[in-house]
Amino acid sequence: MSIEESAETPPVTRQHRPRWLETLTLLARNPLAIAAVVVLAGLVFAALLAESIVPRDDIFTPDIANRLQAPSGEHWFGTDELGRDVFARVLAGAEVSLRVGAVAVGISLTAGVVVGLLAGYFGRWVDDTLMRVMDVLFAFPALLMAIAVLAILGAGSTNAMIAIGIVYTPIFARITRASVLSVREEVYVRAARSAGAGNVRIIVRHVLPNVTAPIIVQTSISLAFAILSEAALSFVGLGTQPPDPSWGRMLSEGRGFIEQAWWMAVFPGAAIFVTVLAFNVLGDALRDVLDPRQRSAMKGVGA
Amino acid sequence: MARTGRQRGGRGLAAVLAVAVLAGACSGGEDVDVDGEGGGDGGEGGSAGGTLIAAISAEPDQFDPHKTQAYASFQVLENVYDTLVVPDAEGEFQPSLATEWTTSDDGLTWTFTLREGVTFHDGSEFDSADVVYSYNRIIDEQLANAFRFASVADVQAPDPQTVVITLSEPTPALLSNIGGFKGMSIIPEGAADEYDLATEAVGTGPFTFESSAAGGVTLAAYDDYWGDAPSIDGVEFQYISEPTAALTALRSGDVHWTDNVPPQDVESLADDDQVELGTTPSVDYWYMAMNQAKPPFDNRDFRRGVAFGIDRAAVTEAAKFGAATVNQTAIPEQSFWYHEYAPFEHDPAQATDLIESAGAATPVQMGLMVTDEYPETIQAAQVIQANLAEVGVEVNIEQEDFGTWLDRQSQGDYDAFMLGWLGNLDPFGFYHAQHVCEGTSNFHSYCNPEVDDLLGQAATETDRDARKALYDQAAELIADDVSYLYLYNPDVVQAWAPGLEGYEVRADKAINFESVRLPE
């Protein structure tokens, strides 16, 4: 049996290179996407290593004698109103932003995809119930909703992750459900069902793998939104608490010093801008290569 | 202190506790720094006219002078209401609605002669019945300032121009209690039933209350004012919470005056000819308090360790950019009641010893509650956090909105907090309610019977020097026990358009536009 099969299977895999590899190859042809990936890799690197690159004291310990110093060789981005190094804090802020972004999107991704799969696959009352709940969540402006959640849970970066996670759940639920609705009618799903596969097996093995493309794109874009939301919440004092460096909070603190120390607001602001732009560009590029129609066009051009 | 306000927990209660010195008690009072023509020779002519636009940082919670405790409300009410006596810029009491007063030999009977020809803004005549009504309203309804009448046995009006206050014990602070700030204003008899005082105001002051909207309050000059009528036509208060925005509005000429000046701009504004800057040391103080109902903060050695661990100079500089004076007691240097006492210096080694000897496992976790209503608390807290990290205390900064902050404070749901008390003049206001065991503002559960005893004696001691000696002793005990960990006295900083005349910056932060003339 194994001999028979091995004779038959290899040609199939050789004919088509693995899909993910093909996706990466296509992605690599887009210079913007490469730039975005490089920027994001740098940020992840900064986030993971911030505390070993710059001394912890530079990030946290006030040094009043050296407050509001302009950018110089010693302090690349200058110092803030308590004399802390702005470069060190921007670097350390990457960790806060990416962690909040990743955990928040992780929450909304998990919750949203589960809800979308169940609603789309089972339809009827399951669909109605779950999606109406999602509609209610979706009806609130995202930031107001997050502020309301934080008003209940209390301020802090952990609660900010939860709040942002809740706010972006409906988007994932809707996108997943929409794809599931078409996939569940596919022949291979019916075939699996007539072969006796259970619902769980069908959802996990046959439906989920075929709805991932839009979810991946949405994940990248949501990361951008989540980081922006964290910055906004920290700006109004509900997110990351002092003295932890958060770009939003640094921006808010820097606002009062814009005449004396432009660097306090400009550098964290630039960090937010670059990060959000990178995630958006990557999301766009991913959409281009994951969309089947775009993809065949790109392959045609490339070949 | 049998009578205490039941209005505790209200917004801004910690923001304002204005008590003033008794007559002639305060010789201190740094000279007021007013550029150009200072002083208050009021505009008699009334020809200049125009409406003064003033930017204040917060919106008044209400306009009932007997109920509000918010500084923003008093900024407006200062110009609308009068009290029997009024502190001058040096903190000495001068006649206002009362023209003169006498005290009986035993100090228990005070007789006030009232000014004639005074009318309220609704046209009614002012007489002694209005005074009795106003004071009894505060006492009977147990309003926010009822504690200031704790020693008042009776208020009588033998004739329309005379009010007699009978005391149960000598009260040297009586004038400051009835005239220290506009919380003790005189309202017309029956006004509480006739008007909605929370949204209207009927006083005897130089300006009438015209309207209040979401963006601000409008006042108009009162032509029948008993003093010199204002030379300006009116005052418009605008609420601008963002200091940089207020300063920009002043620079661009949109407003004439603001007290919402970012501390970091003070230095540069001194040389700025687009703006006149007025500063004077204030009678406010800022402090940190630890919750003594909770271990290890109930341990005196632990608190003393914290006091040695904090670098007050750095905290002060971080919070106020030089516009403040470090102090280890409440009362500022300029006051007669100032007592030079500074037992703590920044000494991490001694701090560590004391904290370890207190027996708690280090690092000790300590939540420090701050509020963005007062951004200086957030900046100061970060310095305190770094200081205490060196001596085995891990500070977690808890930033709350002020409403939540006040709730947690009154419920004792905190480890430590930082805030200030504003506008005190008499030591009674500085120390009593905060540090006696059952004090109405003793939210940190401090209790030292010896302090109670000293403060109790001081409240009734009529000899000024003897009274000061009692307060000095109490202040030392309070500082030694670290009931409050005093940090600094900030400066009053206000700014106005060049050419605005007749305004003076005051240590008690009373804002009076009565004799102001607008620039051409």
C-alpha cells in the first residue's frame, strides 16, 4: 500500500511548489513589502533586545539635571522632562507597542475566527445569535468602545490589550464567516461530510485552511490598528502607566513641551508612523499575493 | 470639632481648603510681583470699558458658594460674592461687608457693624438678617464649611446693622473662618429657596452673574456696587484645560488673563514681551501620604525610611521646574506661622536601614495613587519611584481620574497618594482637619494623641506667640511621624496681556478683577 501510494503522490507535490513558498516568492518581488518586513524585523529586534541595547537606567531613572537636552551624540533623540533618554525610551516603547499589538490581535483573532467559523458553518440560529452580538460590538466606534471597556476594567496595559482585543473581534468574525459561507458549499466539504467526517474535523481540516488568506491580511492590518489604539489609549492616560515607555504616552507628555523640546513628541510620533505604515504596507502586499485573481496575474507577469 | 461637613468625597474637596489668618496675624506675605502699574487704585472713571476674558483650567462644579469646594468655582465667585471681612494681599483682614468689629474681653463675643447702603444683585437691601441666614444655612445643613463654625454657639442680629457672634471657646481664627475665602459668602435671606444657587448667583460683589454655558461663564459689572464700580463692562471666564492652549490663546490675544501656565514655560515667559508674568510664593503645599491603616505603612520607622529615601529637591524640580520651594512642613517660609524644621535629608543608606528594621520583606510593594487632573503628581511620582527603588520599596504608579481618585481616598483603598492642599492661611487650616485622629480630612488614618492635644490647645489659644509655639511643636511631631510627607510649596503663576492694569497676584490665589483696566 505504501509503495503504491508513494508512486502516485510525489508527482503531485513536485508539480506545485508549496503554496507558502510561492506566496513568499511573490511577496519578495514587491520592494515595498521587503522594506516593510525589514522595518518590522528591526522593531521586533528592538523590542526583544531594548533592555540589553540601552541601559535600564536610561529608560527609567530620572536625571533632573539633564532634563530637556536637545539631541546630541550622547542622547541621539535628546532627553525628556525627567532627563531620561528619548532614544532609549522609543526603543523600549517598541516592546510595549508590539506586545500590546500582538496580544490584542491574538485575542481578537482567536475569538473572531472561532465565532466566524461557528456562525458560518452552522448557520441558522447559531449564526444569528453570534453575529448579532458581533454587530452590537461593531456598532460602537472602536476607540470609544475601548475607553468604555477600560472604564470598567481600570487603566493599564494588560487591560488595554483586552479592550483592544474585544474591539477588533467583530472584524475577524465577519471576515471569517463570509469566507466560510462559500467554502462550506464546496464539493470537497460535501465529500468529507458524505465520507462520514464529523463537524469538528470538517471545520478544522477542510474549512479553516481554506479561509486563512483574508484572515492573514486582516491580521497585518489589525496589528497596525491595535498599535495605533494602544497609542491613543496611552495618550489619554488609560493605556500603559508611567513610568513604562509607551509611544502614545510619550507623545502626550511631549505635547506640553513642544516649544522647548520638539524631540520629545517628534520621535515617538515618527515611531508610531513608521510602524503603522509598515504593517499597512505589508497587509496590502499580502492581500495582493493572496488574492487568487491578483495572484495569477502576478504569476503571469513573473513567468 | 463636633460639627463637620458631610460633603466629604465631593469633587475638589482636596483641591480647596481655604482658611485665612486672623486679623493682623500675618506679617509675612512676600511682596506681590506685578510688572508695570501694580496696586489696586480702582478705576473710578468706568470709561475704559470692555470685557475681560480670563482662561481658567477647570469648569466649576457648581456656583453655590456654601457647597462647592472646587477652586474653579471660587475663581468665578470671588468676583460675585462678598464676605464680612476680606484678607488683603498680605493676608491681613480688612473690612468688607462689615466696617468694624469688636471682641469682648473674654474673647467669646464678637460684634460686627455692617456696611450701609449695600444691595444684592436682585435689588434687595443687605442687612444683618442676611448674615444670620447665611451662617445658619452652613451650620444647620452641615455644609462643607460647617467645621469652621465648630466653636460658634450662636449668631444674632440685634439690629439691622449689627451681628453678634457668640463663641463656646475663644477662636483666634474666627476672622479667617468667616472671611478667608468666598465659601463663607453672604447670600440674601431665603435665597436657597428662591434661587437655584447651584446655577445662579446673587451676591453683593462688583460683578453680577449673567450666564453659564458649557464653554464658560459671563459676569457683568454691577453698577450699584458698594465700592468703586469696576471700570470694565464685564468678565468672561473660558475653560481651557490644556496649559499650552491657554498660553497660545493669551499670546494671540484671544484671552487677557490666565492662571493655566505650564510650569516649564515660566522661565522663558519672564523675558517674553508678549506676556506679563506674575509670580508669588503661594500658601499651597503638596505632599505624599501613606495609608497608616495598612502594614507596613502603619510603621513609623518604615515611613521615616521613605522620608529619608526621597530626594525632595529632585521631586520639586521635576514637578515645578523651579517654580516651587522645598519644604518639610506645610506652612511656607513667607508666613508668620512658618517653622524652620527639616529633619530629613536624602540619605538612601539610612532609609534602607529604617525600612529593613521595620521588618517588612523587601522589596516592599507600594501603590502610589496620582491623577492626571494634576499632572505634576505624575511627574513627581516617577522621581519618587526611582528614589525608593534604591531603598527597597517598589512603587507602582496608579494613575486615576480625579473622581475615582477621590473615591479611593475616602474609602482608604490605597497604599499612598500624592496631592496638595490649596489656599490655607491660618495654621488651623493647614493642620487640624488632616492630622487629628478623627479629622474630617484625615484620610490616611494618622493618630497621635499628643498631636491632637497640641492642635486642640492651639485652636483656642488667643496669644499669637503662644499659639505659634503650640503649632511649631505639633508641626515637628507631624513631620517626625511622617503623617504627611511634605514636599514643596509651589509658586502662584499667572499671566496676562501687556497693558492690563490693576491686577495683583495673591498668595491665596484669590482672583479679583474688580479694579482691572484693559489694555488700550
